[in-house]
Amino acid sequence: MTALTPLDELWLTEAVRLREQHAGPLDDDEANRRARVTGGDLLTRIKHRARWLAERDGMLAALRHWKQGARLSLIVLAIFAVISGAGLAFAALGNGQAPVNVFWALGSLLGVNLILLISWLLGLLFAGESAASLGRLWWWLSEKLARDAQAAQLAPALILLLQRKRLNRWLLGACVNGLWLLALLSALTLLLLLMATRRYGFVWETTILGSDTFVNLTQSLGTLPSMLGFSVPTEDMIRASGDSALVIENARQAWAAWLVGVLVVYGIAPRLLLALFCYGRWRAGRKQLALDLSEPGFVELRERLMPSSERLGINDAAPASLHSVQPGPSVTDSEGALLVAIELDDQRVWPPTLPENVADAGVLDSRESRRNLLDQLTRYPPARLVIACDPRRSPDRGSLALIAEMARCATATRVWLLPPPDGEALDADRLDDWHVALGQLELTWTDRAPLNWLETGHD
């Protein structure tokens, strides 16, 4: 199994619980057995069980697909933010043929940003959750880009998991403030580029307000930027700029610096601090995430994962298709060779003469023998496994499930379809059913004794 982050493990576990809650219990006998073998407390076993089921049923691949969709949608929004920021700068300065109204320019650069910022803060303080449209858009795009039947429970599971520690607002807050920061940085970059390559004049205009109002407003807004070294127009420059027909040459740089300073202090700085704050809260809260073991779905698992014995057997409805055999343990994690037979009758002499380094697991003809062997294979996986089957019997679902489960415990597996005793003829249709079923399991089969392969690893 590939490595997962702690958040991914909790996310998958919650998604499996929601899936079982809506669709009913999964076929989890092997998952429960593997979880018991790994040991640990109940939480560890629940996560191991969910991880195995998610990998078997394709939910793990769906999770990776969902995360890829989230990254892709974030990239799309980031590109949109950069383009929007450039549009703000063009809207603020215009084409340079007419003087720039500094307060209209300031409104173009910061108006929408400040309105949405105040709305986000009010929602955070009074509603407890942020309802930022950018955050919801990102979430919506992530779901749309991850259209997968196995991903249906992933988004609800993540939301439910994060809501327990109220981390939704910090994750979406980091996303929203980060995107606005990117947009404002784009606006600042283009603003500086336009000012460096074009000649702009700055004025202010009014019909009902006096010049003192604009003097006080300009100086008040310039207080914090001036502390950072940005120039602020003098009172004479401000009053003189009130005449749109007169553009003072030495006031151009002062107004340009004032406009840049106000954008940095009242636009970029707040978004930067909020993005860092939200991200810090997200990182800190993520470490405290945990499953709610009082959920009914987890309570029911305690009886299956913690007892000293397990109930074997197949009691669920037949699936539409068999689960393929996933890669078994690596060569470094397995050793030895093992021969095992399934439900042979007394007409056969068993076992055949075996090489010294090949172990005989006998004939599996009871639940107890199957349980004991599966436990042993899970703890001590063999490098090579041969499963002998009588092709005169029909390949029923129980036998095929047992073969697949044993094969998942071995590095390499072959199925030996035994020849009939005393020259008895085999039913061609039944033999073909075996071939089709083993093909679905992606297992190699042979009608000759594979003892040389079992002993040496090659034919």
C-alpha cells in the first residue's frame, strides 16, 4: 500500500463509514481479518480496515483523483485571479490620455476587495463559518473535476470531518485570502509597470464636497503608508490637484507613490496576514482531527475488530463481478513455498510427493481450516503459493473468493486444476467456467503439476 497522510487516512475512513451507512455493510471479512492481524487499538484497526476496503473498491484512486481535481481547480482560480488583478490595474489608470481621478482609481483597486473582506470577516465573527463565494467555487470545481462513482462520499466525508474541529472556515479562508492576495499582487505589478512606461497625471473632482475633505482623507489614508516610506502629497499638491485642467508636474510621483502605498497597506497587507493566519490555524487544527468513535458505524466495528474470534462465511448477495487479485506482499516480505488444496474428495491420494522446501497446508474442507490458514498466510506470506482445485466441481463464489483471498497473501500464485482420477473425462463447459473465473481474478492456472515452479520459482 502507498503512503497516505494522516488526514487522508481519516478522510478515507469517514468516507467508508458514510458509504456503508447509505449503501449497507460491505463485504469486509478479509479487511477485518487483516485489521485484526495488524493489531493496535480500535482506531488503528478501523483505519486499516477502511484503507484496505478503499483500495480494493477503488475509493483510494478516487481520492487521488479528487485531490488532483482540487489542485487543478485551484490553478484555474489562480490564473483567473491574476487576470482579474491585471484588469483592476487597467481600470484604475486607464489609457493615460486623460488625468487619473485618484479616488476613482483607489475605488477600482480596493472597492470590491474591501467589501468582500468585510463580508468575510462578519461571517467569520457572527455566523461562525465563511461563506466566501471563491471558496465555494473552488469546492464546486473540485467536485466537478472528480466525477467518479467511488468519489460520491468523499466530499461529504471531508466536510463532516473538518466540521468537528470547525476547520472548514480556515481551509476556505486560506484559499480565498490567498487568491485575493494573488489578484492584488498582480494589480500592483501591472500598476508599477504602467506607471514606469506611461505618463499619468492625477486629479480629484467633486461637486458637493470641499477641498478640505479631500485633503484630510488623503492625509489620513497616507498615514500608515508614510510610516513604510511611501510619499504622501503635500497639502498644496492636494489642493492644486483639484483643478482637472491643471496637472502639477512634481506631484505625479507623490500621487503615484501614495496610490501604491495605499494599495499595499490597505489591500495586500490585510490579505497576506489573513492568509497566513488562516493557513496557520488550518495546519494546527489538522493535527487535532480525529474520528468520532461514538458513531453507530464505528461502534458496530468494535465487535468485529477487537474480539478474539471471528465469524467466517459468505452471507452477502453475489457481487456483479469478482474482485481482482491485487499485488501481494513483496519478495522481501515473503518466503517459502506452500501447496494447499480446496475440498478434494477421498478418491485422490493427497498430498503428492513434495520437495523438502515446499510445505503442505493440507486440504481446506471446513471454516476452521480456512480461518487458520488465512491467519497464517496473513502473518507469514509465502513467496510462492499453489492452490489445487478439483475442476469437476463448479467454481462457486465461495471457492473463488477463498482463492482470491489466499492469492492476495502471496507474492506469486498459481492455480492447479487437477486431472480427473482414473482417466475420468472432464465436463468441457465446467472447465471453461473455471478458466473464465480465474481469468477474471487475473490468476495463472495450469493443468500440470507446478511442483518445479513451486520449488525453484521457474518452470
